[in-house]
Amino acid sequence: MAITNFIPEVWSASILEALRAKLVFPSLCNRDYEGDIREAGDTVHITGYDDVTVKKYTRGTNITVDAVTDANKGTLTIDQSDYFAFKVNDLDKVQAKADLTGNFTNSAAYNMALNVEKYISGLMDKAATAPAKTISVTTPSDAYLAVVEARKQLDKQNVPTEGRWIVVSPDFYALLLQDSRFIEGTEAGHNTLLNGVVGSVSGFTVVESNNVPTVSGKPSEQSIIAGTNAATTFAQQVNKVEAMRMQDDFADMVRGLDLYGGLVVRPECLTKITLTLAADQVQSLQAAPQPVVDEENTDSDTTEDTGKKSK
């Protein structure tokens, strides 16, 4: 029952596809340098540009020509490495009707996605160093006003209005759902392919995530982050996916390495609002149960039998 026709490139693509289907925060980054990843420790130098100075013109006088130079925006380092490794016993595969290897691959993608989400969320939270405002949110109107504050701050930072997004927790989203201004804005429609999109309000695409930053790990003190994809660059590659027979067991083993890194290159394109929520409003940021298996391929009898026979 060994794994046959194993093609590492196909498995890597399959895992990366499943991974991206679950990501929220990386979809809010630009991926301009992703093709440059090969190994952990790779670096990509990010270049930008200086602003062009506009001067007053007086007829009959010579103009001044400025030398245009590149601006160093920093170095994107692939300094994050996560791996998975699992084995599927031959007897389990014989007794199970479901595609165990596929289900475990889905599980690996889910857990790697969780690590990446927290990593990017942390980068953005750190880059948006000063909250635009700290707001106590107890009503739907408070939630809407918090979004307006984020918009005001981005306006003051001269951030383009096109492509703006705001990331909120399910707790905050539940309050927004009770405000007619959010409902009307969402019903107006916002055509986007971003993962986690739940609506639009005040010029923002609203994205929901369980991994918004918290203050000292307290779900009742959390932040909503707003910005555009120009702020952060991110690169990722599922690398070195391998399958092999276990030498000390009758089982197949699959293992893989996920390489990634990110850099906030334009922090002025980010802002955050720190929220204080009532304790009875906060439930979503606790550890969420993990959706592992593909329910379409697994029935209750299969799950029960597999559990009994693998003991």
C-alpha cells in the first residue's frame, strides 16, 4: 500500500493551493518577490523610489533637473521555516474508505496557514506602531465609528482610497452586522476575490479573521488593522515535499517544508484602531477547533471504524 506515482512538484502545488485557500492576511500583501524564493535564508532587496519634487515655474528662467534615485525599502528575508511530517499506516489505509493521505494533507495546510496568519498579523501590528485611536466598543454604532476613525487616519496619511481593506474579528463583525450603514454598503456590492471578505463599509473591503492582534493576549483588547496591499510584501514557497517508506513500521511517511517571510515596506499605508470590547462580546479569539478532514469523503461509520482499529 505504498504511496505510488508520487511527484513532489504536484504535492507541493496541491498543498500550496490548499494553503492559500485558507489565508486571509497574506492576501492583503503584495507577492511581487515570491518567485525569488529557493531556500531558507534567501534575501531579496526591496527598492522603491523617492518622491519627485514639483517646483514653481517662472517664464524665462532655467529649470532645475533633479536626479532620480532609488530608495532602499529594506530586505525581505525568508526567515520563517515550518515543517510537517506524518505517516499513514498500511492497515489504516486498507480499513478506511476515506482518502487519509489527502485529509492529512489538508490538515497540514490548515496548520501552516494558521502560523502564517499570525506571522503577518504580527508584522502589520508592529508596523502600525501608534493606534489612530483607542475606542470602547459596546454598540453597533461604536463599531461603525471605529471604522470611520480608521478611514480618517488613512486619509490623513495620504493613502490612496483604491484597494483599501480593514481586518476585523468575528466579534467586531457581529456588531457591524447590526448597523444599517454597514448592511447598506455591503448590499451595494463589492466584487473581490480576497479570502475572508464579508462586506464593505466606508470605503473599505471588510475582511474577517480570528487572528487580529490582541493587547497582551487579551481578546477583550484587540485591534482592527486597515491599509492597502502596498504596505506589506510577502513571499512563500512549500518546499521539499517528500514521501518515503518507514523503515521501522509498515507505513508511508510524507513530510514537507514551508518557507516564508514578509516585510512592511510602506508603514504609512497602515493604521490600527485599538478596541476595548465587553467580556460578553468576546468569544471568537479563543483557540478555534481545527477543521481537518474533508467531510465529503468521510462518513460516520468510516470515522468510527478507523478510530477503533488504529488503537
